[in-house]
Amino acid sequence: MFDRIAPRYDLMNRLLSFGRDASWRRRAVALAGLGPGERALDVGAGTGDLAFALATAAPSGRVIALDLAPQMLARARKRADAALGFVVGSAEALPFPDAVFSCVVAGFAVRNFGDLQRGLADMRRVLRPGGRAVVLELALPPSRTLRALHSTYLHRVAPAIARIVGSSSEAYRYLPSSIEAFPDPERLAAAFRDAGFQGVRFERLTFGVATIHVAEA
């Protein structure tokens, strides 16, 4: 499914979020705090927006973008420079040794893990002691009124926009169901703790339609 939507993925992100996704990524990069010479992994990197933002913020660092969808990474490679590496692989079985990254980030990816707890545990495994995980994810607004409006937008408007721009309306019918089935921020924070992370915290963005979780190894 993600290979199919790769050509219009970035456009759909901009349209559906009214351009707010860029500011969400900037906040995630700021919280990641990647330092000079440090290594970072972007899990579920897609077309590379978050990985590129991280590499730009820490030009002397090394960022690796990993994704299970080859066509997503193919589009990222077209925008690449020497600061990034690309790996096709699963977030639930990361092809890296233990404790090799100072930071692991994920943008709109954790929600799609087949086994959430296994994926979080493997993110923890590849982090160095004291390293940081930063996860940007979509969520349901805490306000009942906003949640109802948000649900209507996702269920009815998003698939229609996908059809108009030539993407997959089926994929964007999957979007709201994946958000609704995903743990709320409090339960996701508990999942981080169960995976061995410490200092877990989160912040809501844009009335709660997105969240950023930060956790330390």
C-alpha cells in the first residue's frame, strides 16, 4: 500500500495537515537534539522528510533512513546527499547491532507497526545508553467536539482528496481506522516504559491531532 501511494505521499501530507506536518517535524528534530558526529536512525522514514530535517539540523552527524517500502525509499534517494544512508528493512527486526545510535526517530510510522511492543523494544535495543527516541504520530484530539469533526474529515474528506490528486482513496480510508485503533498518548507512553525506556513524556500538537513522544534509553 505504501509503495502505491509513494508518488503522492508528500503532497497528501501537506494537504491533509494544512502544512502543519512541517512544523511538527521541526519540533521532533529539536527534541531529538542530535549532536555533532552522532548517529541517528529514522524508522519508517518514508520519502525522507524527517531524516532530511534531522541531517540538516546536525550536518556533521550521520542519519540512516530505514523503511519497509522500497518505493518510498527510492523517492527519498532522489533527494539524497552524502549525509544519509538508506536501508530497506523492518522496524520490528532492525538490521543493526545493539547500542549504535544516539537517537532513533519515527514520523507517522509507529502506528503501522505490526507488533508495537516488539518495534519499540528494538528501537530501545539499538540506542546507546542515554540515547533518545522521538516518535511523531497522529492521534485523536482529546476534545469530543474536535474529535467528531476530525473523524468526519478523515473518513470523508481525506479519501476524496486522495482521488482528486491521483493517490489511493483506499489507503486514505485506512488512515482513520489506523489512528482510531492506535493507543492513545497515555497508553503509548506506557508501552514505551514496558519496552524499557525511561523519562517518557509526550506533548500534543495542533489541538491534539498529533503527538510527540520522547523517551530515553
